[in-house]
Amino acid sequence: MEISVLPLAAGQMKAKVADESKLGFGRIFTDRMLLIEWTTEKGWHNARIKPYEPFVLDPSAQVFHYAQEIFEGLKAYKWGDGRIALFRPDKNARRFNQSAERLCMPELPEELFVEGIKQLVAQEKDWIPTAPGTSLYIRPTMIAVEPVLGVNPSAHFYFYVILSPVGAYYAAGFKPVSIMVEGHYVRAVPGGTGEAKTGGNYASSLKAGLDAKKKGFDQVLWLDGREQRYIEEVGAMNMFFVYGNRVVTSALNGSILAGVTRDSVLALAKKLGCSVDEMKIDVNDLMADIKAGKVTEAFGSGTAAVITPVGRLHYKGDTVQLGDGGVGNLTQRLYDTLTGIQTGQIPDDFGWITFVA
């Protein structure tokens, strides 16, 4: 499908942030966006790169009433030699369509997903920050826009992509966070939408997240929705626990997001000589293992935060420290290796990098 590029008027060009240390995360957006439409009559059509601007949607648009919405997150990096690299966009394209299938939305050809992003990033290459720890965050999204009230799949969708130059996801940067295990609310159950990347999953996590912050914790770690006994994931990250030279993470069970960074960490851990287990993790056993010193470090992984060390874990009034409370050795090695591949400092032996022409 040909993607047209609409002109950008001088008045539509935004001033870029001069001090990249002040970018923050997800609050600044570039001049252009990608938009492709789907209808039952035409399928995918009218692909264009256009000025970034608000949508005009009917108040009865189905996304507002029945939450037919999915999204992805990936990043672009400007390498020292001037090349622009995307990290595993094919993996995001595949997961996007898995989410679409679960939410009764049309699947987008994977090659169109990747090519549309490449063309948009090429147009906006001057927005890619180059300071250490920065990147261009890419947010592909699909929403139902048919103006009708009725619990049925929409007949009209927008697929769009917006870009945001970002710094660290956590304001403190690469430093240990404290996490509270949620023992009351649940996020998802097998058979629900937990494994899809849809906004409703995140809306349902807000209450517990606010409660955790009031108690002095950075994030919530969810337990399974049936027994509230087994570790699942943090709101924006998959979780890993390190037992010496063994890395353990929760098995994908239908209610956990199959993270792209999660998959990358598993491959890197094996390459670094670690054994890897994807399994059910009983929260009571985990707390006991941390107290006994068997768990030497813990960290979360996700596109936004990349890898985040965990310093403290709290469950039912009991707070335990991971290791010495600092960044673990393996956590640091994984972070350095993964970000090194993403930014071109370390060779990509996995074929994860796609270059923008």
C-alpha cells in the first residue's frame, strides 16, 4: 500500500527541547503522525503521514463506550554513525495482531505495520534524541470509530502511530524501585484480555497503583486472578528473579503480556551463561527465598523502562530487601548488553535491529 505524505505548514512545526535531560516520558510529540483507515467495505485504505493533530470523533464512537482499543510500544535510536535503528518491530507487529484478534479488530499486515513506522520515523528523524538513555518512543494504536451504540465489533477503525522523544521512564533513571505485591485487586485472569495490549487492562490497574504510591511504593506487582497466590507482572513490566546463576520468570498463562523485552532478556540471559526457568512462582515461597538469601536480585523489563532493578518487595505488611538493595550484577549486565545492542555499541547477534532507510 502506498503511503502518501501530506505537507506540513510552517505553523505546524513545533520547537524541539534543547536540553534532552528534561525530556521526561511521553509528554512531547513530534510534528507528524501516521494514519490508516479500515472499513468493512474497503478494508485497509487511505494510508497517509499527516500533521500531528487532534481527531474529531463522534460522541457515539465505539471506542468511548465499548473500549475496542489496542496499542503497542517500541523505540527508535540514532546510532553514532547516523543510522536509525528500530528494535524488533516485527515482534511488535505480530503481538499487535494477536491483540487485534482478541478484541475482534482487523489485523494489519505486518509488513505495512513495519513499513509505515519506518517511513514515519524517517520523516521525523530530526526528533530522535541522542543523549545517553534517550530514544524516540513509538506508539502504534488502533481504535474503533464507528458512531453507533451497540455491543458489536466496529465497522470502522483508525490505525495510527505517534512519536515521542523520551528520557528515562522512571524519573530517578536506572535505580532500584520498590514494589508492593497487590493482595486485594486483580488485573486479569486466563481467558480474559490480560495477554492483549489493550487500554482496559491499564485502566483497571490505576486504583491499586495509586494506593501503592500512597504507601511509598513505586509500582504494583499483580498476583493471579484465581488464587491470588502466583506472581504475574508489574503494570508496565514483566518480572524476573535471580537465584545465583538462575533466572526465573512467570510462565505465560493467558493473563500475562508476552513482553518483547521479556523475550529479549530470556535470550540474553542464556547467552550470558544463566539457566532460565519460566514457571509458576508462589509469592509465599518467593518471600521466603528472598529472606533466606536465595534470591540475589530482581528486576522488571519493558519497552518503556527497558530493565529496572528492584530494591524492595512488600507483601502483606512484610517488606524485604533484594540483595544489598542496589543494582544487582546480572541486572546491570543485562541492561548494559540490551541497551548496547539497541544503540549500536554492541554487535546484534540476534538479528533484532531493523534500520530505517
